[in-house]
Amino acid sequence: MKPERGLTPPLPTGQPAPFAAPSFVFPGSVAENARFLAGRVAEVALCLFENAACLAYTENDLPPDLRDLPLRWHVHLPFDLPWPDSPGAAACRPALDNVQRLMDKIARLAPHCAVMHAPPGCLDTRQELLRHAGRFWREHQDIPLLLENTRDCDVRELGEGFLEEAGLGFCLDVGHLLGYAQHALRKSSLPSRASLIHWSAPCGRDAHAALTRFSPEELTLLAELTPRLSAQAAHLLEIFCWQALEESLPVLARLLSAPA
């Protein structure tokens, strides 16, 4: 159910929260969610999670007037891109062509970056597919493509210097880092290089829950992690319920303002 506007006013300052929210915080279209979020947050993450469904979007789903909302945008590419089993450039083309079609569809929103999950496969296959993806992206886009740490790939495992070699940036998902005990990633230099941070409480898994549900142990780890994050990074509350997201806003503000 869509939140009642009277129950969720803008912040008392009259300014939107300096964070991003996903384009799904209540059941409804992208347009309905974006219009609700305008004035409440500074940025929206356009969640293009399902390849076929998002390729089928029309102007009813993404009307032209979305670009006039007081919002910055970034995009999360599909989880289910048709990656091949073999890493050849030609075999990659269907997946990358789908990415290009999606980016063409949302071009009017001028997203400032895009997020992708690593493709499936063994380490060598993943690395080669990502090299192809990086080359393709640089040929067709002028915004960063960020690789996110997931349950199946913490990004660090791709090797020192791999992201630079492939022309990719990094998106740190805090919920994944905590929920999947990615301690090697946490201790590496990658968190300080992340240009986008995803925030949610894992609740022992990948729950995307409110930040009020961080455990004491998780808060201790975050007290060490947050001073290392870039001051230029964007922050997404990747929580798909407005009430839980709204409850998380002051928690995130406190985490980011805590002294080192």
C-alpha cells in the first residue's frame, strides 16, 4: 500500500535527506515511487532488477516528466543478464546489448553511475566476462560502471588491481559485507575506494532491513569501517519499505557523522 503523504512529511528542515532510496519503497510503478520520493530524498536508485521485465518498460513506466523531478538518479542493472557459459567477446554480446538497450531507455534521467553484479562462473570466466563488459561500457557510456560485492563474489577475490584493469569502479554493499561475513573485503582497501555505498541490516541473511536492526556486533564493525569511507561516496538506503527506510535515515546520519 502506498504510504499516506500526511504520515510521511519531508524532513523538518524542509530539505530532502542527502541519501538515495530505491525506486521501489511501496508497491507501485517507478513513476509513482519517484514522485513520492521527490522532496524526501536527494537521489533515486532505478532498480532494473529483472532483464525481460525492464526491457519491456514503456513511457507508462518511465514517463518523460520523471526527468523534471528534483532528483539525481543512478541505475542498478539486472541480476539475470544472459551471461554466457564461455567468456568469448561474441558470446558476451547478447548480455551487453541488453545493457545498452536499458541504458538507452533511461538516458533522459541522466544517471550518474550504474551498478552491476559479477556474472556467474569460475574466477577466470568471471574476470574475462568483466573485462569484456568494461571495454563495452567505455565504448558506449561516459559514466562509471560499479561492481557490487555479493554473496557469490566479494569483488576482492577478483585480484588486486583487477577493477582498474577492467575499467570498473566499486559499490560497497554493507548488508552483504556483514551478512556474508566478508571480513577479507572489510579489511582490504576496497571500502575506501567505493563511490557508492548500499546500506541495510542483514539480520543474519540478506534481509534489506531497517538500520535500527543492526546488532551490537555489527555496529562495532561499522564504527571501524565508516571513517574509512570516501567523503565523496553516495549512500543508498537499499530498503524496500518507506517506513523502514525513514526509520533508518537518522541511524545512517549518525553512523556517517561519528568521529573516527
